[in-house]
Amino acid sequence: MNIYCPLTHFISGHFMFVLKNSSSPFPTAMLKGPQFQQSASGCTMTFWHYNSGISVGAANMYLHVAGVENNTVIWRSLYNKGTHWNRVTLQLGRITQPFQISLAKLSLGVFDGVSALDDITFQNCSMPPPVDQCPPHTHFHCVRSRACVERLQLCDLVDDCGDGSDEEGCSPEMQCNFERGLCSWKQEQSGGDVFDWTSIQGPSPTFNTGPWKDHTLGTTYGHYLYLESSAPQQFKDTAVLLSRVFQPTLRRGQGPSKSRHPCVFRFHYHMFGSHVFCLAVYLRTTSAGRGHMLWVRYGDQGNLWHRKTLYLNSARPFQILIEGTVGDDFTGDIAIDDLSFLDCVPYEGELPSLPTPPVVTTEAPTVQPHTCLDGEFVCGAQAECVHQSKVCDFRRDCSDGSDETSCVKDMCDFESGDTCGWKRVDHSSALIHAFRWLPDQGETIHNGEQYQRPINDHTLGSPEGWYMCADSSNGGYGHTTDLQTPVISSTGPQCTLVFWYHMSGFTVGSLQVLLMYGNSTHKVWSQTGSQGSKWRRGEVFIGISNNLQVVFRAKRGISYMGDVVVDDVNFQNCTPSLTSDQPCRPEEYACANGHCIPQDNLCDFINHCGDNSDEDAYICKGFSGYCNFEFDLCSWHQCRHDDFDWLIKAGDTPTVGTGPSTDHTLRDPSGHYLYLESSFPQAAGDTACISGPLLSYRSTQCKMRFYFHMSGDGIGTLSVFEKSKGKLHLLLKLTGDQGNYWQRREVPLSSARDFQVVFEGKVGRSPKGDICLDDITFSPGCLLVSSAGTEEITPSPSTGSCPVGLLPCGNGRCFTPEQSCDFTDHCGDGTDEKDCGTSCSFESGRCGWKSSLADNFDWTLGTGSVRGIRPPFDHTLNDETGHFVYLEATPVGLKGDKAHIRSSVWKESSAICKLTFWYYISHKASGTIRLLIK
């Protein structure tokens, strides 16, 4: 058998290791230490252990105490610890009898590995030496050993003197080691907790949590109380232990008495395990409630018994509460032992109950006389009325601002716990431990929680600052909580919600922003999963809206490790516009309702006027390349020499954690936008591009506006080029995460030659990197090239005898572009109306009717079928050979999906123009057909 010896600091150093020389199927190697007479209360043993190999077996360290039949396991190693030395520190504590330490190595029949021991040291194990005298006020002179011990070590259930004199003459009702029950302590029985503390000997039942032994005896025979964190206990369940009642320590009108020593409470606690949560000590002066917290510890404190001393001060009779709280998994046991009071005086009475608050009768408020009409709001100021529609619109219409008093504030930093009108709506019926929004501070974070929510708020950047937190320590997987505004009566055209959010932790859930109109709610923004330990900016464009509520909805993840936090929630530019008595300035556009807006706001898919007159189709006709992607690509075209295509999408993108929740145009799940899908089969570096209409070099003051969304861990690059004569000139380049919200960019355009604009998206390093575009417009100074086509489209052949600017008819005549699709046959053979969809039986194709690229499935050109659910024959020929377009319910189409088919653009129509069509709906169909005019 080969032995691989571990290297220490010096290759010539020595250590003890296991060599297999037994044929037993279960060989044991035993290494015994010397016998020690006793140890002091602070005694610890440190050693270095090496345990490496695929079948290295287990190692146990035992404590042998003279006169005690069974040994106590004080350390154990079960598996391969890697090819390095591991440091181990064990707490031996006060042992009053001779004892010995041994290390046993147990292996199965196949032993393959190295187990070694080195550098054993003992610290603080010697008893205090005898002295002639001790400081009289702070120390006790032991009777027989003549050692000095601190006065605070008297009557604490630990023999610190070595002769037991520091524990002589102590009152049994003032101390408890749980060897014979709870002594004068009691379990909470009045409903103030969920379960009880449990008395136990030896190790707690769950491995890798709880102590191996008690603190009093230091062996498996000793008792202690522990909190069992396994089932049926649940996360945040509590167990409370109550002390007896004690007399006041403070005299009324005086401080602590100088004639006697202060009242002190000592205890030992053990908090070991990866899911240990909380142990707290309270002092209360009434028979109900927790009272005042004196001390608290959170999280794993190591596999050690710790001592804590608390000074007690109260002007009234009081008692002590010890509360343990269950963690989020079964490795969260908490133990207590050796509880004692020093210089505290028992009180023979009971604590009073909580005082009953006096019944306060308030007179009904006197309604001030007013002359306001129905539908008007009565201001607090005398003789003022405003229309009800002006209440909660971010403008103080009443001189005293009373119309905005019960509304959400336009800026909220949550300082001092002020929620600024935001209201919490809980969906859980749980009364305790419910997942809910609450104002909180970083200074309340306990050990380990700093990885789940921010230490510093966003406003002040300090632990003293406040934020709103949905604490995942409460609730269960998938639980939600809402934070919502009161009804906002109206908002302005540029109204935008801006906020900062923090989402960190392994299992953080999701945050959504919803707009609610009455009972109708739709999602406008969302984020899922950990976003790193930093504050991030969120933004939602609201625009002009009426009678809405804004909702922050937090959803809990699979465990407690990850809170959802928001701060600095602001409504920017949300005050509704006022009609001016002054005429609009030359650089402004006069809306039909009298409002004035900047010319730059025309035809940008946002209702700035409030009556949509700035988005009028006749005005926007002069804006080239105007496209919101609600039906197709408009005048934009996919490039032929790229790797894949841009897609039209509604709602969320397919990849979780990237992309917007809605489009920018409609700002609801039905709106469409253009997006680049970065997940499989696309690979990093793949590109997709679209090119716009061909613009003239004569364009002046030409600029393009568009909205983009680039959010995700692995976002790639969005580039904007100006293309002329096959050459590309870079205008704008955006790389990496730009924030989870739609942003506007404006790019000036000019060229000495006719040109196109090209958008190129490049896939990033991971699938979480969708790039999105919406609402592209060109200013009126951008002129289209008069000839049809773009550089991406092959120009049509020569028109023969038709002059420049005219199009040929099938019979040799010519017609102007304006004469097409106007319901008049200018050619005489129908050429100018051929693909307009003017009259169509679908016998010769679709006649210009096109399916939308924005839909998940399309209308199909087909014939009748006797066996199918579509009509057995068409309407035109009335037989199975006749054609029609149909939409058939298949697994491709999900409930609620839409499929559009659209005609070409007709120039105008007469006053008596009518549209006639025939339709068929099968008896199994549950959808609808709608006819729309755009």
C-alpha cells in the first residue's frame, strides 16, 4: 500500500498518521493523549488534521472523564477534506475530574487515503493560581484554593475557584442548569409563541447543527434546552422561555442603588448551523408582550458555547424572556444552558397586565358650510371648490393643497418610514410571517442578511436611510405583496415613473410594475432574479392617463435568500398640461384643444396634446419611415447579408430576465416592437440588421428618433449606420446593459449622397441579452428619394415608353403613383388597382391583402374541405375548387392570439363607399372577427 505523506511548513517536520496493518474488515486506529487532572472554564484545544483520500473513512475524537462510564464525542470527521491541513478548535470548558482525550480512526475494509494529526495545543486550561489578596470590590478570594476570580463569576454554575467555594451559598431559585427540569423558568403558555424549548442530553438530533454536549458537565450526560428547527417547525416560528419575576432594580426618582451590586443575568448559548436564525433576550414589566430587547444574535456563531452577561435595570417589577426563532431549514438548532442571576431580588407578586387604553370619544367633525356643487371637491380653504377630476393630479389646485393631501406624493424617499401615500395590499391571509412590503433600514440587518438586501439606502447612501422592503424571511414560495397608489385622476403627456430597485440573493423572486384601471390590470415593467448587490434604475413611461393606480408587485422566490427593495420613487413631469390664453409660438404646434407643444413632439407615437391631434395621420404623412411595428416593418427591410432577422414581438421576450414587458407605443401587452433574439440558435457575434427607406442628399435638418431597450446580463451591441453607395458610416454604438426601460435617442442625419439608415444588432456573450427597437420616426426635413425602392431592393426594369415618375399599365398606357389604389381604373385594364385588395375573390391569389408579421400565425389561402372544420366550399364558385382565406384553430394558436390580414393603403374614398365581404364561422369556433379601419 502506498502512503502519500502531507507536507507541513518544513519537510523535516514530524506528525502522526494512520498506517493500515490489520486484516480486520473494520480496522480501528486509536491514539490516546495524557491524563489531565482538571481544566479551567475557558479551556480550548486546537490541532491540525489531514484527512484525504477516496476511502479515507471516519475519525472521532473522544473525551474520557474519570468516573463516567461512556465517552463523549467532541469532534468527528466523516469524509475527504482535501489535500491540505485543516485547523480544528474544540471547547473543553471546566472539567472537574481527571480526563483524557483520544482520537479513533475507523475505516472500512478498503482503506485508501491519509489521515494525520499535528500541532496539538491547549489554551486557557490552567486553574487560577493562589494569591495573598484580591481586589475587594471586583473579585472574590476563593476559600480553599486562595485563587482570585471575578465577582461576576459567583453563582454562575461553573466552579471557577477549583474548590467550589464560588458556588457555595447560592440560591437554587436564582440559577438553573436544567439537570432536573426548568427550575423557576416556565414555557410561554399564553399564546406568545408557537412551540416550546426542549430538554435534551448529548448531541441534538440533526447533524451539523446544535451542540455535541451540554455546558454544565461537558459530557453526554448533561442536560440543556434547545430549539428544534426541523419539521413540524416552520421558518420564523418562535419558542419563549420566561423567568420568575424580580423586584425593581431602580428606586423611584433615583438611579441604580450604590449600596448594593447591580442585578446581573448570565447565560450560555450555542448557535451552530448554516440556517441558524435568531436568539434574543427581552425584559418586560407587564404580563403580555415581549417588552424591551436587551440583546440579540443572528446566524451561525460557531460550534462553541458562548457566555453572555447582561446588566438589568428596571424601575418596576420585571421578568426576563428568552426567545429563539427557527431558521429557514433544519440545520438551525439553538441551545441555552446554565442560566443564573446575581444580586437580583425575587418578587412575590405577578406582573400587571397591559393597561387598557382609555376610551376617547371624539366629536364628529363639523362640516364647514360651502357652496360647492355635486362633482366638486371642497377645499380646506374657505369658499374654495375644484372639480373632482383635479383631485390627485399632482397639482395643488386648492390654495391650501388639500386636494392632494390624501394622494400619493410625486417624490418619495421613504425616510422616517413615511410611505408618502403608497398603500400596502397583502394577498396572504397569514397574520404572522406574511410576505409584505414594509419600510425598513439597513441598520436593522443581522449577520448574513447583508447578502439579501442593501445595507445602505439609495437616498442617503447610509444604514440610517429608509427604503421599502418585501422581506423574503416571511411567506412562502410564490407569495405576492402589492404597494399601490390611491387613484390618480389624470397625468400629463410626459408623465414618467422613475424608481430605484435592489434585488440580490440566490433565490430572489421578481418585481413588477402594473397599471390598474378599475378592475383591469396590465404589467408594464418587470425584473426577475438577482441583479447583483447594487441599486439599479427603473423607469416606466405613463403619458396621458386618467383614473389609474400604479402598483409595485413583489413575488417571493423559493427561499428566504433574497429580498425585493425599492427606494426614491418619483413621478416626473406628471402634472397635466394647462391650456394657455396666449397663442402658440412659431416653434410650437397648436393642438386642436388649444394646447401648445414643441414641434419636435409631432408624430412620435406619444399623445402630447391630449386629443391625439399631434399624431393625426394627415400630419404624420410627411414623416418618412414612420413605424411602430404594430403590423409589419413599414418601409424598413431585413438585410440579406446578415446572420438572422429581427422579429416583431408583443409582450415579454421569450428569455426570462431580459427584454421589456410591453412595447413603447401602446404600453400594454398587445403592443408590438422589433427585437433581436439572442438565445439559441444564435451565437455570440451573430448580427441582424434592417435598413430604412432611401433618403435624399437634399435632406436638411434631418434627424431620426427611435426608442430602444437593452437589458440583460449578456447584452451585445446596437449600432446605427448611415449607408451610402455600399459604404457604412457609424453614427451611434451602444454596448452592454443600458437599463431595464425604454430610452429615446435622436440621431442627426446628413450625407452628400442619397443614403439609408441601418440598424445592426450583435448577439452578446449570453442568451440574456435581447435588444429591442420601437417607434422609429424621421423629421420632416428628411426627404425620400422620388424613385421607388431602396438599395436593398432590386430596382424594377425600365418602364419603356412611360416618362420618369409614371408607372406602366398592362395595356401600354401609363399612370401616376397617386392614381393607384383610389378605387378608379385609370389604366382601363385594372393594373393600377391590381394589388390594392379593392375587389378580391381570392381565386387568383391574395390581391394585395397581407398577413401581419407581428402575429404568431397567419391567415391561409385555401380551398374547401368536407372533412375539415373549415367551409366545404367557397362563396365565389360554390364548389371545392374555389378559394378563400381562413384562420384555423390549431395547436399553434393559443387562446387570445390574434391574426391580422390587411389591405394596401387606399388614397381616399367617396361619401357612399361601402365594403362588402362574406364570412364563415364554424360551430366549434369561440373567437371573434373584427373589422378595423386604420
